[in-house]
Amino acid sequence: MFDKYIIDPTTLRNTGPAEAPTGFAFESKLGYYRGLGLSMVEELNVGIDGEVLPREAVRFDEGPGALTLDEMETAFDRRWAFGAPATLYVERAGGFPKGQHKLSLQQKLRISYMPFPSFNNDEKVIDFAG
Amino acid sequence: MTAKIHRGVSLYSFQEEMFLGRMTVEDCVSFAASIGAKGIEVLPEQNMPTFPNLTDAQVEEWKEMVARHGCHFTAYDMFLDTKRRKDRLMSDDEQVESIKRDLLLCNRLGIRNMRVLVFVRPDILGRCVPYAEEMDVHMGVEVHAPWHLEHAWILRTIEEADRLNTKHLGILPDMGIFMKHYPPAFRARFERQGARPEVAQFIVDQHEAKIMCEYTIYEVAVKMGGNKAEIAMAETLRHAPYANPKRIGDYVPYFRHIQAKFYEMNEDCTDPAIAYDEVIPELVKAGWEGTLSSEYEGNRWIQDVHEVDSREQVRRQHVMFERLIADAETKFGAKEQA
């Protein structure tokens, strides 16, 4: 219902030393009409130009500190609030590639009242200066 | 004569603007007041960022904010995260505890109606009835498409309420069950996604003729070689029931609140899809007292091409409500308040 808004392309930045970035980060909102406990966020699949990066490369922080997706599974006291941006940190040697590239995100959510998982998909073409 | 049908809005209606940070909850309440829709339905898991933890001070701030605009709370939409853990479903005891948590917060906010998700088991709700009675909160199971008023699953909740002889368990109809015509906003979106106009027209015609959805889905997917958008459009028919409006009066003892679902209003303030013109007279005739609470769900169907203006959509729906309620009261006579 909010797929097209879940990546905020204006927040993309590299992380680590400027001369040798170790990854990149950007802000995302939960594509859902209410907030959700972090234990129900099953996957945050980040991709560059169609290639999905490893699950282990992604960490998530809605404020109190970054967690891996494995750690989120038991973060029962933390929630991703409705409409609230969280930061996704992605490990990738060299950071996000310079020039025009496609950043994609798929959120896979476990919504209790639905018979199947819920997927939210967004992709943004970004001209990245580094 | 005192109007028995009250008008209100669910904050769900403004999800697009709130998600994008263009409206605050107070903006929504202020707007509702401006169109005379004084009943406010709240989704704590959407509108209260610290949920489930609310201090007494936060509860008072909410009550004061709503009162400042001359409004009042009507309903609390609960959720139940039975799949909170990856390794197992919530136990029955955990489900009861979660529902009690919501009943307590509902009571603290001074709200007397709780919208219960339709998938919650009637026997679990039965176990919550003593606490709902203590909190004086009516648990209304949302009758949401593709379920409908006389679906066997819904009747189980009615039976449970009768068995326990309680006024604190019942239903909460979502008007999406009265989809008489296929929503033009759905069709337009599927056409933008690649549905051929003639196939879209076929699907609309099949819905108009009330042909059981599986025939249409097979025709489109197999015989017509439907593309992805066409098959997806045909599959929406599984969630597009037109329940008989004449039956809603039979269920009046079991509900006190209605989620007035809609997808798009015409400029002349008529609804092209949902049969409010048939449902509202039945509610007036039955002497139902409660709130028609706007639930605008059109944003997701138009946001790819249009700016979403939830306020204008809700405003139009309330012009329609005023007209239909007045017409029905003229016809049947508004019943005096007890």
C-alpha cells in the first residue's frame, strides 16, 4: 500500500572511511498501515542493479541501535512505528557504486491475520556521487 | 427527533497523508470536526508511536486533544500478533493476555467499542468476555470481505455471544461487504498495469451479473489467456461480495459501530461501488444506533498517478451520509432516543 515510498533515495550515503567505504546506508519506512514488532520483519532484501546482497550484510536501526536480521527475530520489545524512518546499514566493500544505479528493497513481513507473507517492493534509480 | 446514526471517521482514512508526514493525528481530528464527523476511531498501533506503552499523561493528552476539537472517541482497532514468534504461534493464554492488554488500554482511553480482527477465534474471545464486561468494552468482530454477515465463521461469534448471554461480544460490520458494483478505481489501476480494456470490461460485467468469482477467474486466466494484471484483477473478485443489505437489520443487537469502507467517491458525492443507498435505509428502519465511521481505502489504488486527497474523499462521503440518513428518516421516521 506504500511500496513506492519505502526507500528514501535522498538519504543514501556511504559508510566507513571516505576514501575506502565499507558499506552504505539509507532510510526506509515500513510499508504497512500500522507499526510492527521487529520480530515480524522477516527479510529486508537490499539489491543493487537487480543483484540481492547477502542477508548477513544488512543491519537495521529504528533508533536504539543496529541489529542484524537474525537479532531482529527475537527483538520482542522493539517496534518499527508507522510512518517512521529507520536506517538500513549495508556492508559492501567500496560502498554504493558511483553513477546511475538501481537500489531496490523488498520487505517481507509476517502479518498474523494474513494467510501468506506480505511483500513490499520498491526500487529507485539513483545518480550517486559517492 | 434525535438522530440515532452518528457520523465519524477512522484515522485509517488519512493513512497516506500521515505516512508521508503531511498530516498529524490532530490535523485529522480537526478536519473530522470541520465536517461534523465528531466520532473518532483510532488505531493505536498506527497512531500511538509508543504502543503498547502509554503513560497516564499520554492517555490524558489524547483525551484532551480529541475533546479540544469537540470530538469523542468511538472505537479502538486492535491487532493480535499470533505470529509474533517465528518458531511457533501464540498460545491460547498468550492470545487472551494480548487481547486483555488492548481492552485495558481501550478502557483507559474511555473507548467503549473495540474492533476485533476477523481471524480471532470465537472461543478465545469467549474467554475474554468477563474482562470486556469489567472494562465495559464491546468486542466487535470485524465482518470484512470476503466474509459477510451470514458467513459461518461470523455466525460462530454470534453463537458465542448468545451462549454467554453477553452484550460485550458481537460484530462490527465493514461496509466493503456490500460491494454492489466493481470499483472504477480498481479497474483503472489494473488497466494502467496492462489489463486490456475488453478484458477489464468482461470482469466488471461478470461482477455486475454476480457470477461466482471462480468462473470468471478461470475464464480470464485460462480461456482468455489473461496477463498478470488481468488475472490479478479477476482475483479481486474473491474479495468483492455483495451481501444482502436487507439482512443487516437482523444483526442490529450485535453491533454498535460500522466501518464505512469506501474506495472512491464521485464528484456528486455518490459512491460508485458500495451500496450505501441500500444499507443506510435498512439501518434507519431497524432503529440502529451507532456510528458510521469513514474508512477510506482508495489511496493505494490511485497513488501511482494522482496525489491522494483523503480529506476531499471523506468530505464527499459525509455529504452522502447526511443525504441518505435524512432521506431514510423522512421515509421511515427517526426513532426517538430511549
